[in-house]
Amino acid sequence: MGLVFSIIGQLLVIYSYALIIYILLSWFPNARESGFGQLLGRICEPYLEPFRKIIPPLGMIDISPIVAILALRFAQGGLAALYGMLT
């Protein structure tokens, strides 16, 4: 059971890093149009879309990815707490 929690926790960390990389790609011209950027877009956009619908951009700054990453971190912490309660 611990292995399952460990794998899910690691996947959440990897997905958080993928989100951060995808966000940083917006700083570089045409980076999201590259093959790597499109791959990350297919992986990250479905998760980011609900947050963008709830949280409007503040001028030219979109803070919804920050909230999305925080939600992943809370999920990871909740998973760790659940594992602690089960052991």
C-alpha cells in the first residue's frame, strides 16, 4: 500500500514540475508552439482550464496556475496525511 501512495505522490510532484515548465514557456516567444510545448499543453491545459474559469486574470497576470500548483501541493499533503493515518 505504501508503494501506491509513494508512486502517486511522485506523480504529483512530477506534474507540478511540468506545470511550472509549461508556465515558464510562456515567457519565451513561440516556445509553446514547439513540439515540447504542445506536449506539455496537452498534459497541463485540461488541469489549468477549470482554475482559469474560476480565477480571472489580474491585468496581464494570470494567477490561476499558482492556485493550481497550490492545489496539487495540498493534494500531496493530504495523501501523505492519509497514508500516515493508515499505517
